[in-house]
Amino acid sequence: MTSYADISERFFHYLQSDVDTSVGLGLTDKLALLGDPSLAAHQQSVIAAEALLAKVNGAEISAGNFYELLDIDLIKLHLQQDLFFKTLTIDGKPQRRLKPGGVDGISAGIFQLFVNDERSEPERLQDILARVKLAPAYLEQELHVLTQPVKRWLDIEVAQAEGLPELFDNILDWAKSFKFSDMAALQTATTQLKHAIVAYISRLKSLPTTHNFAIGMDKLEQLLALKKIDKTPEQLRQMAADYMCSTATSIETLRQNLVTKYQLDTDTTPAQLHNFLNKRFTVQLKDGELSSVLDIYSAEKSKILDFIQSSNLFPLPFDQDMKILQTPNFLQSVIPAGAMWPPLALREGTQKSLVYLTLKEDELDEHTHLGIPVMMIHEGIPGHHLQFASAALQPSLIRRIFSACEHAEGWTTMLEDYMLDIGYVADNLVDEVRFIAKREISRLVARVGIDLYFMSGDKQFLNVGLELEFNANDPFENAALLLQTATGFTDGRVQAELNWYSTEQGYPLSYLTGNRMVWQLKSDLQTANKKQLSQAELDQEFHRIYLQSGCMPVSLLREVYRHEGLL
């Protein structure tokens, strides 16, 4: 009989064997290495996943309790999702050969060593030097993998590659400031890498491309099943349309209130009101420096933390930290406004997150005094940072590292409303913040429609209640029309949003899907109230179990609440 401990150990070795996964989780034995982007290595990883999954499926697990059985199910699910994406095809061709990954392959680990490593500077720089030396060969291997990349994905890769030299210049400056002992070697290796990047870009641009990136309805439905989302694509589209309708009603009520408050024309549209509020509550740059916006975010972070501590509604890990940084150039094409890198799940010590904010002169409307509180609620505490800092304390390996985007985004988008409901924002501004938040949250509806459309290729999924005509042959043009209409985002943000929607199949729809699942779960707990708790006590229990149970699909988390006697 195979034990729970044996399966967990095998799963750990599976994770550890992949360089990128190992480094991304905070393990330290492969920091001086780059992964192997070759097709042979890719196929070997598929074989390893299949072998471990067969072992888990065929074993009689001697699990001793509810949580061990839950972990075994999650390990199976993790492996199945790995295999789904590693074996995914488009028009009969492996997606791996259509989706460039050279920039991320060489930069992700180096960037982590640069900005998110607690070791001494010489140790980090030695590992960076080793990786920089390996990077030209990595890019060469990546080019051998690619056959006919998707045009949009190739353009994203080129844009990111063009921003990479700035990263390495910053590393060189940092190394000089610490008088790095191998400075000459780092300069030489960096120069060689810059030449390799220029060649990589040139050869990428010479490749034939395809415009089709749809995976088809069968794969779409399979992915939903693997995410434990018990809805058909059409049911998800209808859910989005219903939410758009209810949100539009809320927006209209708020519009009327604010038009009266600010003595605007009664026929002021939501888009016009949004623009008015953006201008009225714009942030003032200190000495004209975009980076001064980060100070406003930091002040908001402290304000939220004070409110959370006084309310005692969320359990806070003792040793956690969050850094707020400006998005580097090579990441701006895939981070529209802001994003959070969670704590490294297996790193010991302080659970530290990195929040990146994309700051551009023509996109400051994305960062106003009304939007900043919502952004920090979502990305920081009590949002993603608190969620993942809490999960990193989970003794279960799989529940520390499991990627369940509906669980993560459902939590944070629920909080965007909840924190306003419990009085975080002052009464004299709550309508303004809620109006901006409701306009912003309309992106969730658009994301469902666009994600389903991009995966299936079927325009019907764009019909989410806005009565638009989608006549273009270019899927990005149709998607931009929906996103722009639903949100009022700037053109730059629209295109950056669509970039990552197209590359992260199944993630964009997780926001609204998770939001609805989490609110339903919370409502069901309130209806059942099996322990006869007060509203505050129910909220405390809901938050405690959600945060301290670790990461998993919301449908499986529901069973945790049932096991804990709350359902």
C-alpha cells in the first residue's frame, strides 16, 4: 500500500526536477541553472507527469484523514492540468512550438535573483552570472523549437525582448555598486547576451506566423472540468450577461447620485462621469516623477493594514512583507495596470510579495485616488498578498503551491465589494469609489466573453449584454471593442489586457467565475449558520478557513467548510 507521505515525496521530486518550477517555488539547488527549452526535455517532462499520475491513480493510498485525501485529489488534479497544457495542440500542432518563451525562460529567474532574494549580493550575483552565460544558448534552443508562432504571441515576445537590455543594465549598475569581484566576467557575459537578444529578435521576426490560436470547444470544456468549474461555456456566457445587467443597474444608480452631487448635466454618460472623476481625483506627481505614485500606494497599504488590524476580521501572518515596485519595461506589455508576484511558496522566512504597477504618462487615469484603494485591497492585504502569505504557512505541500485562479481571483474580487460594505472608505467618497470599482469590475464580464471567444473561436461568446456588433475578422479587434465598451480602459491598457488574455487560457474567465462561486459560498454559510454565529463571527470564520486551508479550487474548498461543520 502506498502511503500519503510516499506520494507527497514523489510529487516534491517531480516539482524539484524542473528548474523553473524549483526556482519559482523558492528552492535553492538550481539557482545557477537555466531550464532546458528543447522539445526532448519537454517530452521528458510529459513522460514524468504521466508516470507519476499513473502511480497515484493505481495506488491504494493509506490516507489517514480528510485532509490527506483532499491532498491526493489535488496532486492528481495538478498533474492532469500540467499534462493538459504540455500536450495542448492548435490545428494539430503542439502549442509549445507556436508560443515563444525565450524571454521568460532567461529573465524570470534572473529577475527573481535581482529583486527577491534574501541572500548576500555576491551569492546572488554569482548565480546571475552563471545564468547570463547560459542565456545565449537558451535563446538559440528556443528558436529551434518554434515553427510557426502565433503572430500576436510573437509580437509580445519581441516587445519583451526589446525591454530586456534595461534589466541587465540595472543589474550591472547594482553589481558595480557592490564592487562585484567578477565584474569583468559579468560585463562580458552581458554584452554577449545583448548581442544574442538582438539576433533572437531578428530571427523571430523572420519566422512565418499564424493568426489562429483557438484550442477548440472540446479542449475548452476539458479545461473547465480540470478547473472544477461545473458550468458549460454557454452557462458561463449567460452568467456574465446576467452580471453585466445587474452591474449596469448599480452603475446607473451611482451615476444619478454623483451627477447630482457634482451638479453635472443629467445626461452625463457613465464614461463621461468616469473621466470626470479621474480628472478630479488624479494623483499629483512629486517633481513630475512617475515613481512618486508608488508612495501613494505605500501610504494606502499602511492605511488598509491599520483598518484590518482594528477590525480583526482577517488573521494576519506574523512574518510577512510586501514591496511595491514600478513594472520594468520588459514586463509592461503583459502587465496592464498592476500585478502581484506572491511569496515563494517553499522559501523559509518572511513571506514577501512583490506588487508591480505599470506607470505611464498617458495612463495615469489607471491610478487615481479612487482606484488606488481598490487596487491595494485586491493585490495586497486582505487580497492576494494575504492569501498567498497565509497559504505559504500551510503544512501541506500541494496546498501551498496549487494554482487555482478561481480561488485566488474569487477571493480578491469579493473583497473589492466587501471592504466597501464594511466601511473602509469614508462615507463622503464611497459612492465615487464604488462607481469606479463597478466600472472597473465590468472587466470581469468582458474577460469571460473574451476568454471563451479566444479559446473557442466562436463570436457568440462575446454577446454578454452590451448589444455590440462584432464584424471584424481579427479576433483582437472584436475583443478590444467589447473590452473598451465595458470598461472605458485606455487603448494601451486594452491591448496589454488582450495580450495576456490570449496567452493564459482559462485564467481571464476565472475572475467573475470565482467571484460568483465565492459569494455563493459565503451566502450558503450565512444561510446554514450551523454554529449560530453572529455576522462578524461568521465573517471571521469564513476568512480564517479560506486563508488557512491553502490553495485549491473553490468547489473543493466548499467541502472543507462542510468538514469543518459550517455547511
